Amino acid sequence: MPRRTAIGTPRPARTQGALSRDRILAVAVELADEDGIATLSMRRLAQRLGVDPMSLYNHVRDKEDLLDGLAETIIGEIEAPPVTDDWRSTLAATILAARSTMLRHPWAAGVIESRATPGPATMRHMEVVLRTLRDGGFSVDLAHHALHVLGSRVLGFSQDLFDDRAADEPDPDEAARMARAWATAFPNIAELAMAVRHDGGLGGCDDDVEFRFWLDLILDGLEERRTAARRAS
């Protein structure tokens, strides 16, 4: 069974061993890195692993589940920096680590952006960013905008995770359970979610508002640099 490093370049297949979700995802990342995400299929993945394609479905439900796993795998590679008292250096280190990860996997931004529901790795990354901002003195509202700016710029991630305009409201008991779980594992995300949902709160995100915030942020920064340069000269 041929194995390929690039389309049209065969090489021996990987020796079949114990199959697991983690192994499948690791090999799927390899294939996407080599040839791009568009060429990734369950058949090619099975071929690289040296297994029957149907055996993959014992570990991934379908192609969408595979893509969910790929998004989580890539975001899970982002190393969270040590917590410091300097929010700016901590946040910069976090974003630079994310950028480094995304540069290793240039196909990943599109996959991450296409996912409808964040997994644990995505939530952990968001929690690190929000915690850094909140500990640095940012309001919930400002941290919310910053999360959008940083996420869309680095990860290609722009979805609103806390849209209270959805037609179907969750069951109250289920919503309470999720809030309790988030409050324990992701306290800053839980705080943001509650701020978005309660009456008079932040409300659902507006793409135009977020884009204007990003633009104003850039323009404000440019003006600050321009003024500093004029003073220095």
C-alpha cells in the first residue's frame, strides 16, 4: 500500500499498530502539513496509517469530527507562558506562541474558523487570554473585544461563542450545569458568558462593531507611535 510525502510521490505505508484517536489525529496533521487540508480524506488517512478505512470510524465519527479533532490538536500545541504580573509581556508571549503554532500549520486557521463549537483546548487558550486581560485590569467588555481582535488576527477565529440571540435557548437545568462547570474550569469564560447573557449585559457580538474596534485600536496605536516619534525628533 503506497504512502506519500506529496501528491504523486509514493513511499511505503506506515506499519499498522494500535489505532487510537490521538494517533489518527497526529497522522492527519502530518498529511495536512504535507499536502494541505483539501487533500485530506479518510481514505488517504487510512492508507497512511496502513489500516482499513472503516477502522477509523471506531475513533472518529466522520470527517467533521476529524476536523474538530484537528482544530483541537493544533490549538493544544500552543504553549501557555508562565503567569507574570506584567499583562503585556504575558499576553505577547501567548500570542507569539499561537502565531508560531499557526505558522507551522498554515492550513489550520480555516479549519479552526469553520468549527461551530469550541473544544477543551480552545477553551483553555481563551481562558489564558481572558485571565491575562482581567488580571491586568481590563473590564469584561474590553477583554471581550480584545479576545475577538486577538483570536481573529492570530487564529482566524471570529465566531461569537456567547450569542444570546440564538432561536433555541438551552434547557435551564443544562445551562446551569454548564455554568457551574465553566466556573470551575474556565472562570473567566464563565464570567464573560454571564456578562453577555444577562439583561442589560454585553449582548451578542456584532461583526461590524468588532471590526470598527479593531480598526480604532490600530489607528490609536499608530497615532501614539506617530506622536512619540515627533516628540523624539
